[in-house]
Amino acid sequence: MQITECSALVTGGASGLGNGTARVLAEAGAKVVIVDLPSSRGEEAAAELGGVFVPADVTNADQVRQAVDAAQRLAPLRVTVNCAGIATAGRTVGREGPLALDAFERTIRINLIGTFNVTRLAAAAMSANEPVEAQVLPGIPATGERGVIVNTASVAAFDGQIGQAAYSASKGGVASMTLPLARDLSKLLIRVMTIAPGIMQTPMMAGMPDDVQRSLEEQIPMPSRMGTPAEYAALVRHIVENPLLNGEVIRLDGAIRMQPK
């Protein structure tokens, strides 16, 4: 998929992986729409990129539809990246009893249902686009496409730690729906991929004590450090530009396999 002359919608684009992705797509020539909560620094982030900020809750159909419409007004929406999500922790049964059901439901609603909500509405808009057939990378045949959707899971989808039942379930759902989404949307010439990041430099991680961060880094075989938003964004760009990538989950984790705790 050619990135120039299109719009790209990035959820969670005000910070972390989403912001890094928004920057790379803007630098590649896309008109970027950042979708994040009203309380985020989305307005500032969009201004830095020459993009547009649309405040929205990814679980709200009307708000997401407004964001998609805003992207379509800028240029045909051909790239959507879902980075919005929350990280929750809590044992199934802890010192204070069973995990609150609303905590589990909220995690599933934002991380999984929110991702699907954005995917379905973005895909519907993309389906109205004229297919673009252009050779993006040397030696790769031109492929007619209408759009590309990249979702974000986590290595916790595969080796979740103690206290990650809710988070792992939500991200496991994102990973599991990748192939059926890709199959559903193939006739519309829309690709779907998922990235499963490992330990990444995000605002959430920056808030952890230094010794915790060092301990996590020591678990990563190579390179023994946290991943960066730029590395996540680089993979997003390659996915968008490589037409053979479809229906798969890519771990971006330095070969880490999470320990129970």
C-alpha cells in the first residue's frame, strides 16, 4: 500500500506506540488523524505532525465514526493502526477476594471490543475507496489494495504473567481475530495484520521503578533493552508497504518469553 496521498487513522496516537507510529506515517506522506481520549495530549500531538486530532473513546461507535469521517475528508482512508488500550493487573483471586468482574470487563471492552469497533468502521470506509495499484518496494509486484489495518496485541497473549488474566484475554482476542478479519476483508482488498510487542518504552513503563525496568530488560535475550516506539512504527510502515503481509501476528520482542512473574 502506498502511504502518500492517503489518510491514516491512529488510535492511542497521543503517546507511546501510537504517537511513534503517527510520526512515521506523517513523515512518509500520510495525512494523519490521531484518535485519543479528550484528556490526552492529542491536540498538541496532532499539531506537531500537521495532522488532525479527533477526541474519541474507541468503544463508542458514534465517536469512532466521526474520526473515520474526518480522515476520509482529508484523503482516502487507507491505513488504520489500533494502539489504544489499557494495561490492567490483578490476580484471579487475591488478598481481597476474587478479581472485580467490572475490571475484567473494562479491559476486554477497551482492548478487544474497541479494536474491533475501529476495525469494522475503518474497513467499511476503506471498502468505498478505489483500489490503488502501485509498486511500493523494488522487486515487489504492484498489488491492487484499498487499505491496511494493523492491530496491537502483546506477548502477553501467548505467555501472560501472574495477574494478567484480563490483559492476556483481551490481547489474545486481538491476536485470534487477525486471520478471520483478514479472510473477511480479503474480497474488499483490505489487509489485516497484528503486532505483538514485548517490553516497550511507553509512558506506562516509564512510571515503573528503575529496578523493575532493569529486571524486565534482563529477561530480553537480544537486544537486552526495551523496544522503542520507533521500532514498532518501522514495522507498521513495512507492513503497510509489503502487500504479502496479511492475516498474521508478528512478535516484536527481542525473543523474550515472559516468566510467570
